[in-house]
Amino acid sequence: MKPKICFNTIHDFILSKTKPYKFFYREIKKNGIVEIEDTKLDFFSFFSKTIISQQISFAVAEKIWSKIQNRFDNFYTEGISNKNEEIIKLIRELRISNSKKDTILRVHNSILQKELNHENFYSLSDNILRKKLIKIKGVGLWTVDMMLIFYFKRLNVFPENDLIINKVKAKLEHIENCKINFVSLYKPFLSILSIHFWKLSKRIL
């Protein structure tokens, strides 16, 4: 089961840690309470969509994904074996790189072979879960971080190889005219900090 989270309490924590930084504090207040929303996608669908989203814009990724959903409302992990040939055919037809197609097919095969049993993943630590997912060839740190934050709703993930995250970090330090150790300051809610970064990036970058 996905955990229940009190985002109001987390927001108060984030604000309290941000008070010394006037500009950043104002921007967090503008963002308001941010939440990690529940997804309607099953594990395989969410994983596939995340792989598709690697190194392309959000708009392009959404366009590709909408084409998939026109064919299937969902991949439905529970009935994946019954749609095996259809899913493989659909993945092969996608206008994405061959490496991404192969990675999605490896995830698909790992689920079929019961090597990936996501229902058992909720009890694992972030580090063990990260190691399990990154074992799949073609799955990198960015993809794993997105899965941890947005599918498993892990609260303390900071995607330090994300381009927007790094740009926002640099911009905030420039504006505040000091170095900020975001990781130590905002533990154990780095995932929420990351969402704030992505949200305020639209205003400050």
C-alpha cells in the first residue's frame, strides 16, 4: 500500500527551514502546499511513461503517451500476459529511440518473469528499491528517482542529476548570494523540495 502523508505538516517544515533566505521563502509561499499526487497508472504503465520521458520535453512525452492511451486505456500489469503480443507490437511502433523501446521491453519481461513484484517494494528502503530498479539495463538514476517520488511516493529523494533541479539550485544560490546545503537542510523531505524546485523553475529560470 502507498503511504498516507500529511503534506500540510511537511509544508510547515519546509517553510521553517527556508526562513533565512528571503527570496526563496517568498517563492515557497507562492507555491503553497505541494503534494505527490496518486497516479491512476499501474506499475508497468508508469514505468514505461517515465522511460519515455527521459531527456525529452514534457509536452513531447505527453504526446507520445496519449497515442499509447488511444490504443490501451492502460497496460494493466495484472493482465499483462494476456496482452503480451499487443504490447510488444505497440512498443515497437512508438516513435522513440530503440534503446528506450528495449528498456521498456526489459521491464515488461521482468514483470512477466516475476522478477519485478512491485507490491513487495513498498516495504523496501529507498536504497534497496533503487538498486532493484537500476539493475534493469537502460534504467538510469533519473528514471529511478522519478519512480521513487511519483509512483512509490518516497519523501526523501533529491534528483541531483536533473537539469532543472541543478539550474534552480544555482539560481537560488546566486540570488541569495550564499551556498545552501539543500540536502542536509531539507532532509527528510527532499522529494517535496524537488517538486517546489520544478514548480518555481517556471517563474525564476
